[in-house]
Amino acid sequence: MNKFKSLISGVALSVTLATSALAAGVEINASSTGLAMQGYDPVAYFTAGEATKGDYRITALHDEALYRFSSEENKAAFEANPEAYLPAYGGYCAFGAAMGFKFDGDPNHWKIVHNKLYLNLSKDIQERWEGDIPGFIESASANWETIAEKSPAELQSQ
């Protein structure tokens, strides 16, 4: 039984360290496994005009985050110019960034503004964000300069 507890403790510590390492200094909202955008294809928002789940077999690594794509064509487009498809604020909620926080961006609540993909936390938050998109983008972009390198937990404890 003690071996089992030690094994579980070791696994938990490894996951904690991996999560901390991923979060430290990384501006990307990714899961503890490094999966970005909850597995949604960042290119499909621009090409298909809708949130599209990526295929686990079609992936690319960018800035230590793993992106999935719904087609080889989308993967190639991303690899040729990732900055054109990456969501603003590392995939965190655009409204949250405007408020100085990092909340998960939900890939189903999105909008493209001036050829940039923005994600929001929920439908209600997105509706609020849409009330003053230029103002919230301005605030979020200014805040991002100071919050980009901080973890969500650091920002919540301030």
C-alpha cells in the first residue's frame, strides 16, 4: 500500500511540476498536457467561419503548445504563418484580459476582429465584450503587457 501511495504522490508531483513549468513564462492558455484551444483548429475560424475540432492525428507544436487541425491544409497554413491564426492574449478570454485577469477562453465563444481571433469565457461574457469591442481590445492589449508572464492564479491573488 505504501508503494502505491508513493507512486500516486510521485505522479501528482510530476503533473504539478509539468503544469507549473508550462504556465511559467508561457503566454499560451494550454492544458496541463500542452493542448491549446481545447483541441480546436485555429485556422478553421478563418477558413470555415466556425469553431471546428481538430484531429488528434494532425498537430503542430508552437511555443510549447500543441495545436490540432481539421485538415493537413489548415496545418500547413498555420505552420507557414502561425501569428495569422493564433488567438489574441494567448487564447485567454479577451474580456478577462481587459479586466486584468486570465480566464480560459472558450473556443465556442469567439469573434474575428481586424483579422485577429478573440476568445471569450462564455456567451454572457462575449455579449458584454461585444458592447465595446474597440475599448475592451485597447484595455486588454495594455493589460497584456503586464499580465502575459503571470499565471492566472497570481492575478487572482492580487
